[in-house]
Amino acid sequence: MEAITKENLDYIIKKTEKGKGLFAANDIKAGTILFAISGKLINFDQSNKLEEDSYSLQIDINTYIVPHHPFFLLNHSCEPDCGINNRLEMVAIKDIKKDKELQWDYSTSMLERNWTMPCDCRTVNCRKTIGDFDLLP
């Protein structure tokens, strides 16, 4: 277990069935900024050339960011408890209880018609496919 502390918020990295995940070490209120998303800026073509286990986040039509730790530890959920605001901050979008895995909806940051992946988040409203945000119900 690895702890990350920022502004009195403790995050714990734990193993999950998907590899690793980021979990709340304390109760977190909706609206809390969890961390800023930072990293190297790249374009669409560079993003497509990344290795399969690399992560990039679309932040504009042709601009992506290869995010730093701990962003890439957040797993997907079709019923997320976190989201990205317009200042590239990960924010709690609902109250999160201690020990709950922090998850966001990957589809909320994509508009490229280039990538999809099967979803197995097992939530009641699982869409079964992660894709572009304009295809969200």
C-alpha cells in the first residue's frame, strides 16, 4: 500500500481486479479538488503512437496530455464519483466514503472516433463500451 498526501487529503493505492486503483483514505465531500492533472502535452498523432499501456488524456481537439501520477491510477466507472473540471483538476462529483475507490468516466474526455474499449465496471448503468462523450446517453 502506498499513500499520497496533498493538502491534508490522503489517497491510498491498492491492488484491484484491474491492477491498481486510487482509494479515499478519508471521507471526501462533493466539490473537493482531489489533485491537478499535469503532464507532457502531445498531439493526436503522438498519442496514437504511444505504447498500449500508456495513458493520454484528450484536452482539446488535437491536444492530449500524458498525465503524471496519480491520475493514471484512477479506473473507469459508468457511475463515477470523480470528474475533470475545466482547469484540469480531478474533482469529487459526489460525497465519497473512506475506503471507496475513486473512479471517473473515461468517456467524458474523448471526442476522436479513434478509440473504444469494453467496459466491465459492473455498475447498474454500465454501458458495456467506453467511447466518445457525444455518444453518452
